[in-house]
Amino acid sequence: MARIAFIGLGNMGGGMAANLAKKGHAVRAFDLAEAALARAADAGCLVAASAADAVDGADAVVTMLPAGKHVRAVYEGEIFAAAAPGALLLDCSTIDVDTARAVGAAAGARGLGMVDAPVSGGIAAANAGTLTFMVGGSAADFARAEPVLAAMGKAVIHAGPSGSGQAAKICNNMLLGASMIATCETFVLARKLGLDLQTFYDISSKASGQNWSMTSYCPVPGVGPESPADRDYQGGFAAALQLKDLKLAMAAAQSVDASVPMGATAEALYQAFHNAGHGGLDFSAIIKLLDGQ
């Protein structure tokens, strides 16, 4: 089993580190929050005094951080200097493509392998070890990263060279945001037209309108499989994080002159939802905005 450093034990990282420890890896974990460190220790991880302390002697380093500026700061400030020769670096944060490529190039210049490996699946999947990883990096680095990522997920897919994992993630989540909004406004329309929402779900989930936001994550309480809608939109994937990913997608689209009108509309709606103070609710709660609540 590998010696793995894990930096960033938030809502996603905590469950991911726990699954690595559960699979028998020696996980040395660090986070700025004492409560997160305590949970990691309870899950079988060793607690490190700093990021550099966690990385010292590790075969692989996994990071799960809020944004590109944090990724760059931790790698340039601590990880690169502390990493053992030949160590593999895996950044699972969702960040901009340019930063992912820049940090990957900096790792390569130091003789370190690195992949960008953002995730899809949310907190429940992080805890259950059923995440999907979209991986950018060389074929050789992907081959080394795959068993580490497989201990935390159900699918590990090589998207292409450095930065491709981030590109795939922001494209996927732009589609997710737009499809959730379309699903929400459709349920609002169906109700106002007098349709029973369970009946409409039974029809549309088996017809051409079916999509993941409807069939796996229905935004209406009591309809479809259990989802955050059944828990008053608590837990799940926060609207603030969906907005973050949409902003990354809009910046990427602008950088390559891509027309994304549906993505831009989704960003504007999630921004309005966030501005109204609802960024902490699950992203499916945007049905409240669309329903005039």
C-alpha cells in the first residue's frame, strides 16, 4: 500500500481521505481546520502538522482545495519543496485550466509527475467512494494515478493531457447547471398547467425529456429517488459551488471564443440565487427562484 499525503479535508476531501485509509493506504493528512483533522484521525489517517510535513516521504500527494490560487500557493509554497523525488501529485480540486496546466508544468520541471483529477458526484459520493474522476496528464502519470483514484471512486477516466481533467469538469458542470434549470422550470410549468408532478415524472423520465437532473436528482420533494429536495435542499452540491463552476466555464469559453448562451444564462440565474442568500442550499433549490419563491 502507498504512503499518501492528503491536503484539504473539507466536505469532499474528508470522505476521500477516509476512503484511502479504509483501503489500507497510509494516509498523512493536513487541513487548516482542527475539526477536519479530528475527523480524519477518527477515519484512520495520521494527522500532519503542516502540508510540508504531510508530503515528506509520501509516494503520492492528493490535494482537494477551494480554488486555483490555493492550489498554486500550496504547491509552490510547500509541496514542491517537500515532495520526494519521483512522487506523484494529484490535484482533485476544481480550478481553471490555465492554473492546472501551469502547476503541472512546474511539477514536470522538477521531475515530479502530476495529474489534474477533478471529481463529479458530490459529498455523498465522496463519502461512499463512488466519485467519477476526470484526469488530465500524460499516459504514464495517469497509469500511476489510476489505482490511487480508484480507491476513492467508481470511474477513473483519462481525458487527455495536462488541464484536460479540468476542461472536462467545467464542461460537464456547465451542462449540469443548465439542465437542472431546465428541469426545474419544466416542473414549475407542469404544476401550473395542472399536471400531477409524480405522473409527469413517470412520463418524462421514460420519454425524450429525461435527463440526470430529473431521474437521479429530482428537484421536487417526494418525486423520484431520494434527493436533497427531500431534505429541504440541505446537503448535496451547494449552489455556490455550482456558480463557481459556471464562472470557470464562462472564463474558459471566453478564452477560446466559444458561444455558450445557455451556460451564460445558467450563470446569471445562479448568481441571482446566490445574491439572494441561498448559496448554501443544494443547487436544485434554484426551483424556488424559478417558482417565484
